[in-house]
Amino acid sequence: STYISNLLFSVLGTTGSGMSNFINKLTGMRPETRSQELISCTRDVTPYAYYHGDQRFVFVDTPGLDSAHSSQRAVLKKTEDWLATIYRKSIKPTGVIYTHCISEAHESGTKSNSFRLISDMCGHEAADRVQVVTTMWDEADVAFAETVEMTMKFGPWKSMLDAGARYARFH
């Protein structure tokens, strides 16, 4: 079928940030697995399509950027290779969705580096194609989560948000 538009989003984040759950809830697909631990369930770059009217949304699930199975570089390479393949088919990515578990007080070490990688990869000139999404609000203490939210919005995420990236809560 031909669709008026194909919207393709790469979903990136760290292990346990809810990437697969986010995609499953958006597409209505049942999760094959759900990590109860901080071990990445997703090992390969996998697209999931959702159809709404004459639009096709494709959400690309990726391994966690801090996956025990692959290095950040390997995860980004897998993602870049997949995107290059679809780009050769004249399908251009619409944007990047970066997920962050709201119950994590701050991004340190690998988690902090993960957002920096996304920021560097997209740059400020493409910041308007980045959506930062906090997940797991239903499992968090609201007062604590709102404090984390403000800390992140005015800390590590500030320059991308100021450059046009968008922010949303996912419940």
C-alpha cells in the first residue's frame, strides 16, 4: 500500500528506560519480553509499524546504549547500518525518541554519556527532531519524579531543549 506519509522514529535510551514498552504501547503490539532487571531484552534493531489513517508510523527498537551484550559504539553502528539501509530505499528518518526512566535521580556515567551521544549525533541544528520522553511515571513517587524532571530539564537536557528538542511524559 501507498501511504501519504511514512514517519520513522529511532527509539534510543539506556537499558531499563522502557524503550520496548514505549513502542509496544504505541503500536498496540504485545511485548515479547519485558526486562525485570537491568539486562537488555532487545539485541537487534527491529522496526515496528503502526498505521493510523493514511499515515504509517515506524518505531525502531534498539538495544540499550549501555547493553551488557554490546558496546555503545556497537549499538550505534547497528542503528546506523539499519538506517543507512532504509535511507537507500528513499525512506528518511523523521526523528529520534530518547527514553529516560523518571525514577532515576540523575544520569551518571554511561547514562549521561548516552544522552550526550544522542545530542552530538543529532546536533543543535536537528534538535527539533529529538523527543526526550520520561517513562515509568506509573511506578514512581510523583514528588520525587517531578524533582528529577526539573533537574534533567534544567541540567543535562537543557541545551537540546533550548535548541528545539521536545519533552514529554509517558505514563
